Amino acid sequence: MNLNTLSLVNYKNFENQIFDFDTKINCFVGANGIGKTNALDAIYHLAFGKSYFNPIALQNIKHGEEFFVIDGRFTKNEREEKIVVSLKRGQKKVIKRNSKAYEKFSEHIGFIPLVIISPADRDLIIEGSDTRRKFIDSVISQSDKSYLSALIAYNKILSQRNALLKYFALNSTFNSDNLEVYNDQLATYGAEIFKKRDDFLKTFIPIFLQRYNAISLSGESINLTYKSDLFNAELSSLLDQNLSKDRALQYTSVGIHKDDLVFLIDGFPIKKFGSQGQQKSFLIALKLAQFDFIKQQSGVSPILLLDDIFDKLDENRVAQIISLVDDEHFGQIFISDTHGERTENIVKQIHQSYKIFKL
């Protein structure tokens, strides 16, 4: 999978810009605020139909303009592919593949396998369980369309059940038959999602541990554990057991929408007991394991975006990461960094062709 050309019109701070890329390594260098991360985010946008950094779509339009267009020309399995994402104020976002618009954005997910490693990933450690669930869902969805469909259906039914619980409370009424319709559907989709998450993590965690050990030279013990209500009972039973609680809270308090990933170092939460370097290594290992898993599932090397990852890492850890990507296992890599000279010294060690874009 290669991105050959990227064309940006009114995207964030870019008015009109075209990039022609190397098939291996591409580096965006320049001062903070110049647009390095925005260029990477545009590539992410082509893969996922949304920004990695700003979920409010209209805020990705350049100030004072009415629209943005991101145009990417790819080569996948020796075929040319054109992906265009566009948004005009007052209209819905449009994603086109080879000039044909998708009816559902979910149909596009997974077509361009991509992994981003960014300082923003720290949210996986410091934010709530929702952020970690989204990580799991993003990885599985890139290679499993039925999982994504089940997840969309589950979230829709969950929203409807929550609305019904609020209606009951506001109108001092209750109808168990109406609620049971939603319970049955949640239980069906929830069981499917739980099983796929559990199976995924049984495969993923050993890959992650291997990646972390390759990056970190300090020998600390780290782990990931999957936490879910469904390890204790089937969702239908849990919904029945928690009915009084749900009616009082006016929302659904149990289910796969409460699942979490627990990040541990030497048996303790890495959020509290991991150093900044350990946390960064943990997150990089997590994302490289994501890369390995997607490649294993799809047979295609994902595009790898490295946003400012050499900041706050000591030279040993940087050297380890470089030695890992100096390998035919990886395909096309995009790097952003504030220090052009540092970047060039790093990429020279990789023994691959490269281009540097000074912004």
C-alpha cells in the first residue's frame, strides 16, 4: 500500500498544496504550528474519513473558507486508487473512491490500512475506558466488516434503550415488553462483539509484549488485560439483574460499552507508576502491534504515520525503534519532526530511500 500523491485544498492551514511521495520514507520537518501534523492528519483522513486530532469536521476547513478537499492517489495490490474526502459548509462530508461516492462511510474503513503513532495517543493511558474501547474497535474493524456492522447496530440499540429508560422516568411509567425487545438485540450483538474482542486480544497481547520487549531495554514487566462484564454472565442476565439500577440512572449500566483495557507495569497501573519514557514505549509497542495485526489479517503493509515520536525518547529507545522499521516488514512511512537535522540523521540509519519536505 503506497500513497503516491496528496493534494490539499483549504485543509486546516493548507490553502493549496501538492506532495509527491517516496515509496518508503517521507519526512515533514519544520517549526511547531507550521502544518507537519496537519499533513499526517490529512493522510489519516483519507483512510478513516475523519481527523485523528479534531472530530469536529467543520473545524478542519481553513479559516475563512467554505470547503476543504483532500485528494490521495494510492497504489494497492498494483492497482491505482483515487480517494477524495471533501466537506462544504452546510453539507454532508463526501468520501469518493475512484469518483464513486460511498453511501456509508463504514464501507470505506479498512480499504486503506493505516496506523498512526502520535503524542495524542497518551489519551489511551490518561483518558477513560471509551478511548481504549475505540482503539480495540478501530483495529478489529479494519479487517472485519461484520464486527463494525455489529458495533454500529449495538450502539444504535443502546441509544434507543437509554431513550426508553429516560421516557419511563419522565412519564412515571414502565413497560417490560418494550424494554425486552432492546434487551434481546443488545444481548445478541453484545455476545458477538465480546467474543471477537476476546479472540482479538488473545492474538494481539502476545504481539504487543514482543514489540515492547524489543523497544524497551529495561526489562520491566508489562501487560494488557481485558475487562468486561460479560466474563461474569451473559448480557441478557446482566440486563435483568441491573434493571432497577438502570431505571434509576436512566441509562444502561452494563454491557460491552463498559469494556476496558487495563495497562499494567510491574503489576500496577502504568498511568500512575510508569515513567514518561515507559509510557511512550508502551504506546509505541501498542501501535506497532496494531500494525503487525492488521498486516497479518489483510496481507497488506499498512501505511505508518509517526507524528513527533522522537521527542521525549532517549537515544537508546530511538535506536531500537529505527532498527525495527529498518526492515522489509514495513511499507511506506511518514514522519513529522521539529528538528530537520535530527530527522535526516535518523532516516539515514534506515537504509531506505526517503524524501524530506521542509514546511
